Amino acid sequence: MIKNIVFDMGNVLIKFDRNAFLDKIGVTGEDRELLMREVYLSIEWSMMDRGSLTEEEAAERMCRNVPERLHDTVRALTSEWDRPIMPIDGMAELVRELKENGYRILLVSNASYRQHEYWDKIPGSECFEDTLISADVKLVKPQPEIYLHAAYKFGIRPEESVFIDDSGPNVEGAVYCGWSGIMFHGDAFELRRKLRSLGVDISAG
């Protein structure tokens, strides 16, 4: 029986849309392609998630690969992408209903240290009993160790837990460690149906 609902954050609870961030900054053409590659698709971004670099350290390294005129833009894309938070429709309501129905609501997210600064601004975050952020533990999904660490930290049994993520490899990592897994495609109603198929007490929405 499922007792624990464990969520990812980006593109599950909130939108993480790289193109939307670049649109907001107002970069186009070759600058846009360069910033996508050297910021969001960079090794430094991955190192922030692993906790190997802070945002400031990562931005300093990223700036080495772009013209000086783009340095302020790099810093903004690194440290201000969450302004404003963009919730995914229906997810806060789903989380709150699950909480009301007695499930433990938990988070396992690949995110940098700064996640703690904006977490409370995410609708539904008040329902989460505990969180595990990759930068804090120097582990990232889909490493098996992060799911093992999460189960220990939260005091949960894998066979009583379902993990929800928008990344196939991340869901597979949880399944490999004995959890149930659901691939999220941005549709809260579809997620409700999939949770119900696992016996979770949740309305059709």
C-alpha cells in the first residue's frame, strides 16, 4: 500500500522552461544559442545541482565562455530564473488533497543550494513534511544512492512509496531501488489517474 508520495520539483511542481527564461531576459539569435549552451546546458549547471559549485562560482566560470557584454545576463540566468515562480496548473491542489488524505508528502530534487531560498514561495510547499536536495547531499538523480539516502532520511519503505518525476531515467532510478514510479507529462489530471491506479486515495480532479 502506498503511504508516501515523493515529488520532483522542476517541471513537476513548477515550470523550469529555459526558453521562457531567455525570453524574459530578451536575448535572441546567436546570443540566445550561446547562453543556452554555456549556461543551462553547461557542466557548471550540473555541478551546481551536485553541490560542487555555488551559483556565484558557477556564474564566474560560465562568464569565461561568453563575451563580457553578456556577463550580467549570465548571472541573471543563473540566480534569478525563479523570478517569478511559475507553478504547474493543478499541482498545488493535488498535493494539498493528498496531504488531507493522510499521505506523507516529500521532495527529492536535483537543485542547487539556493533552492532553500525560494522553496517556501512554491504553492503547496507547506504540505511537504521533508525535502532532500541534491546539492546538500552531493548526490544527483538517477544515482541509486540518492534514493537510498532519501528512504533513510525520510524513514520510509520503498515498497510503500511512489516517486513522480518528469525524467524517465530519474523515475527508472527510483523503480530500480524498489519504489513505484510515475512519469509526469505536465498534466495534473493524468497524474491523478495514475495515482488512483496505484490505489492512492485521490479524486479524479
